[in-house]
Amino acid sequence: MPRHQDSERNSLNGSSVASPVRPGVGLALGGGFARGFAHLGVLQVLEQNQIPISHIAGTSVGSILGAAYASGAPLARIIAACRTLRFRDIARWRVSRLGLASNQRLGALIERVFDSRQFEDLRIPLAVVATDLTSGEPVVFTQGDLVDAIRASCAFPGLFEPVEIGTRCLADGGLVAPVPTRAARELGATTVIGISVGMQDGHRGAPTNIFQVVSRAVSAAQKHQLEVWERHADLVLRPDVQSLAWDDFDRAEEAIEAGAATARRALPRIQKLLGQRDASSKEREARLEAEDQGYLWLAEAIR
């Protein structure tokens, strides 16, 4: 069952989520179709530098890549799959009143690449964000079946048919959470890094097709959400993928390298963030230990 993210309060289901503190950084992976391959470059650099990942939240393509990594699938396997991925591997043209295509083929991709099929089996806690088209509110999935949650998060309006889960009609999470930093924070991450690859379609001039019209409209709306999601991030990375179009799946290598280059530049800041968190944790542990010693001394004194 999905948990619902109240847009006015920092909570899921109207109450805070208690989870054990995990070391490392929480990643919020934004949407952007083929541009999202940049997330893999960031993951590559974090792995190479032994930066632990405590939590992952994903929107749209960020939910696919985030879930694949959280499942325990080797990064090399995920990258290899993305290098050969094409639009036909995730979509089937099926013009209906609600969209031009279905993304049911995503299920086959998940079967092939992922090492887990349920949220509960993931090695890293994961949140997947979709949009409830009835209420206009975010729906944050943290348990149950991965396939339907990811399909809903990737159902870009106008292109893909919405996904029905229970009584809800769900669409792309990028409509309400372009970069799901808040979901990562509420999942339990103490340090959150947002990775934004943008929704712009990569073409200049006036739009020439319906997808460009819709994507530019969504991109324009998202510009006004920057303050909302950025305030939940300790650091925001923006890989240089502006020249890539949404369907440039054959340019995966460029996107991956753009993500890696951005992560390498940000590495000192990431390490500093983790160092500050570690220092705070040590100070807290030392204070608690001192308090415990004080209580022991007091107990001995009043015997």
C-alpha cells in the first residue's frame, strides 16, 4: 500500500516516520527520461570513493535507476542494461483517450535487471513518488510491489496512460516532486543530495510535437517548485545534460559521464557533509556517555 505525502507537512500519513539512523548520504533522483542516466555516473563516483548510500528516493526515471541500485543489482549490470535500452523496451504504442502509450513493458525490464521485486526486499530503503491525478497530491510508495509503483512514477502525462492502483489514478511523480528530496528526508536520510537533470526536451525554438508541448509546460511549472524541493537538500547536483533530448537513449554514455563529472567536482563537499554529520554523531554519543556516567555516579552516591 502507498503512503501519502501531505503537501503541507513533513510527514507520511500525517505522522513522522521513525527509522533507524543509517550512515551515509540519501539520494533524491529526479526525472528526465534519457537524461536520468546521469544518475548512474553519480552512483559510480560515490561507489569508487566508498561513500555509503543510506536511502534513495526516486521520481520517474530516478525511480527505475534508484530501485535497481537499491535492489542490490551490481552497478555495472545496470549501466550495461541502460547502454542498450531503447524507448521500445519500456513502452508500447497504444493510443487511447488517456495517453499515447502504455509503459507495461517496464515490468520485463525490472525482471531482467533488478535483484528484488518488493520494497521490503531492497538492500537500501527506497521511496518512489507518483502523483494522484484526482487530488493533485504526491503519493509516496515505500512498501509492496515495485513494478506498479515505478510504472506510476514514470507515467508522464500525455505520453503514457496513467496507472491505476487501488482506487487511485496515478501519473509521473515529477509533477509534484521533480527531485524528491523531501521523500528522501522523510524516509530517514540525515544528509540529502538532490540530483536534478531537468525536464526540458533538449530542442531549441518552438515546440514541434505534442510531447515537446507537454514537457515544456511541465518544465515551466517545475521552475516554480525549485524552492520547495531545494530546501530539503543539503547539496544539489546538476549534471550538464541540457543538450540531450528526452529520448536520446543512445547517448547514455554522455549522460553517465556528465553525472560522474559533476559528482567528482562535488566530492570534497560531499565528504565534508559526511564529516560534519560524523562529528555531530560523535559529539552526541560522547554527551550521552557522559550523562550515563553521571547517572551511575549519582546512583552510587545515594546508595
